[in-house]
Amino acid sequence: MIQNQQIDNLEERLSNIKLVAFDVDGVMTNGEIIYSESGEELKIFNAKDGHGTFMLAHKGFLTAIITARQSSVVDRRAKDLNITHVYQGAKNKLAALEDLMEKHNINLSQVAYVGDDMPDVCILERVSLAFCPNDAAKEIKNICHFISSKDGGKGAVREICDFILSGIIIKLNNEISV
């Protein structure tokens, strides 16, 4: 994981995260979109990335997908990983995030987001912790707090999930040492 910006109170920010939201194309996948001969959209997901998101949900984090595209494959993947909040066709990703935060009575200081391209800027500039894959657009890398050492669909999500989960360890260690 590459720290892109100096962050005040990183341990506190990590321990306050309640919601982790992800874009799909270029984050959970390598960004390629494949169409079958019948016109069905196909996506390739990384199993290790999937285990990372599964572990976030298992540890009590709210997890969400916010994507501008619409695909039944995304619904299937979300179901497989216990991602309970899926916003597809979200042309205004910030509005989708605000809806989710309102439903769960949380604020931007409790949100981490993973995005890779310009439609994600509206969220990445506002959340407590902003992440992107190594192959994200240059403009996205410039605004994210952390850049994965791995590309989208190739382990970036797992690396980011593991980093966020490390905040639980920090929190537990602080509680034990008090």
C-alpha cells in the first residue's frame, strides 16, 4: 500500500470506519468489459479480492457497491460476498452514498471508498479515507490518501480490505493498553 498523502489521525480514522464502498469496473475488476455473442455482459472478479470484502462484512463493516453501470453480474457478485447495499446505474454516485449514509445514520468521517476514475471524484474528495488501485487514472491517484500496490481486479481490493481491517487491530490494541 502506498501512502499518497500525509494523514492526520490515521489510526483514529481507521478505527472510525463503519462503511466501505467500492466502484466495480477498474476496482473489483480490471476494467475490461466482455460481451458474449448473445450480448450478455461478462466480468472477471478476483477471488482474493472477494475474500477481503467478505471479511469486512464478517467483521461488521457495512459494505456497498456504487457503480454507474448496470449489470446482473454485479448483483450476483454482491450476493456471493454478502455485500448488502448495491447501487447500480448511479450516475450521481454521491447521491447514492448520501442515501446509504442516511439509512444507517453515519457521516463521511465513517466512510472509506475505493474508486479508479473520474466518476468517483465526487466521493473520493469527501470521505475520511480514499483508496484507489495502482492503475487508477492519474487524477484519482492525486486525490486518494492511499494507492494500492496492485491493479484493479488483481488484488487491489484485498490489499485495501486488509489495510482497513488492520484498524480493528489498532482499536483492540488501544483498548487493551488502556
